[in-house]
Amino acid sequence: MMLVRRLLSSLFIAFTVITLAPKLEAQTLHAKERAGALQPRVKNQDSGKKKPAQPAAKKSGSSTRGFAAKPSRKDLKSGGPSMLNKKKTLAAAAAGAAAAGAASSASQASSASQSAAASGQASDAPIARPSNGQKLGLHATDDPLDLRSSVAYVMNSDSGKVMFEKNADVVLPIASISKLMTSMVVIDAQQDLHQVLEITKDDIDSEKGTHSRLRVGTRLSRAELLHLALMSSENRAASALGRNYPGGLQAFVSAMNAKSRMLGMADTRFVEPTGLSSRNVSTARDLARMVQAAGDYPLIRQYSTSPGLHVGSGKSTLAYRNTNRLTHNPKWDIELQKTGYISEAGNCLVMQVRIEGKAMVMVLLDAKQKLARFADAQRLRHWIELKYS
């Protein structure tokens, strides 16, 4: 009987162990997992050390190249970037795009600079300022010949009949056209044309900063300086002529204005002999009178229309050419001419020419491009030829 009880007791214990063992094993495993979760995870022996702070990202967006910033580990765990990191990502992308745009602009600017250099233009040349005529809107004036000069005037020099006019009474800067008056005053003074004059620092252009091949110390005759002023529009030559006038430069300018009044040039004013100042002003109608008067001086006709001149400058010889390309054209019969340019005046040209056997005075002011004034002269000549044919 005792044996039977022990047997039954053993069976009961075995049954209980078999029944409860899986539950105990599950509880133990769960406890281990909880314990493991509470302890830090160590990947390697250095992972427990505090990592050094990473250097702050540079403010420049050049390193991002337009891509979004890398999400943090916290973002990866939470399934996506936080709102803060979203903002950082967008900011980084914007900075990268701006940097890429700046790099593109710099590349384009560099290419433009290289292209300009290849074409012989200065890459850092400033944009040309508008002329006084452009500011006044004179280029909007229509004319039957579609001239590029905003001011034009053609007069029969013998009869005084006006053949063509456009904005002829508008007062504008006249640039180196002033040198025609300079030349008349020099010749009227009957100074020795063979006297040698010296270029000094007083002849350096302080108005516009223009360059001259006549260096300080260059010594030339008054005739050579007059020739260069008329033919090549040499500013230091004109300055030296005025400076060596009896009574000096101030007396010379007074003589220029007195001469203009004598010729009936009521809207004309001179402040210096070169034309570099925009305060040397006149109208096309007044300039036609000046061209007519200058045509009575054989030396002005000769010097202004000569094709070139060589002058000695120290140990070297300087070669000069006429600034008016039409003087090299055998189809033109030019008796007198003068070109001019400063930004306020635009490109200017005055001439006394023979067309169909008749003496004509042409005045063209304020052309935007250098060659446009010569093209306008061609148009006017062709128009007059058709008119008299």
C-alpha cells in the first residue's frame, strides 16, 4: 500500500514538473530580456567612451552641393526626421542650391570674361553712361533717313540753304569739335608756328583721365601740335596750344568765346580748348557756322584732312592717323572735318564736303556707336545726290 502511494506521489510530481516547466522557462527568458534591456549595449571596447564633439559644419553651403542633410540616428529609430531636422534639411538644401547658383553665375561670368578678352574687349570695362541726348530722349525723334545720330544738320555752304535738319537747336556737349575753335584762335593770334612747345604735367587730362602718347617732356612745334589736334584729336596738343597763348589758358578760353559771339553762335559756350569738358556746348546750327568759318583757314583745311603724320618724340617716332575714316575714302571730297567723342556728347562728326559740285556742311551729333556717324554721313550724301540728280 505504501508502495502504491509513493508511486502515485512520484507520478503527480512528474506531471506537475512537465506541466509547469514551459511556463517557468518563458518567465525566465522574459526576465533575461528585461534585464538586458536595462543594461547599455556595448558594440566594442571603445563604445563606452565618450565620443569627441564633431566640428560644426561650415556655414558655406558649398559642401552640400544642393543635397539634403543626413538624418540623425534618432530620426532613423523614430521612423523619420523630426520637425527640427526637417527644417535643418530644408535649410541645408537651400544653402546648397544657392551655392550651386553662385558657382554657376561665377562660371558664366568667367566665361563671359574670357570671351571678352578673346575679342579684345576689357572684361572689367564699365557700362557706358547715357549721353545728354539720350537723357533728353532725342533718339526717339523720327527722320526719313533713319539716322543713328540724334542730331543732324546739312546746309549748302554757298547759299546758306538748309537741306536737312533734326534737333538742330538743342544745346549739347560737342566734345573735340571744340578743337576747330581752338585752331582758329591759335591762327588768329599769329603766333610763331615753328616755335617749339613742351608738353607738361599741366596738359595731363584730369577731366576724363584719357591717355596720350605725347609724354610729359615731349617737345614739338606749334604747327605739329596744331596738326595733331585737328587730325588725330590729340588732347595734350590742344591743351599745350591754349596754355602757351598770350595771357595763358584763361585768356585763350575768353578768346574762344569772343570768336563764337562774333560768328553769331548764340548758344555756344567754351570752358577749355580740348573738348573733354561736357561744359563745352553748342547746337548743330551754331556748329555749321563754325565749320563755315573754319573753312576759310587753309591750314585748318589741310591739317584736318591729312591722312597721317609722323612726329619725333625723344628717341622714337610716333605715327598718327586721321580719326575720320572717310578721309581715306577716295569717293569722298572732304574739304574740312573734325570728329569728337565723350560719353556726354556721344559720337560726333562735322565736315565740309563737295557733293555734286556743291559745298555742303554736315553736322552729326550724339551717335551711339563710333561708326554710326560715318554711316549717317553716307546716307545724307546719297540722299543729297538723289536730290540734285
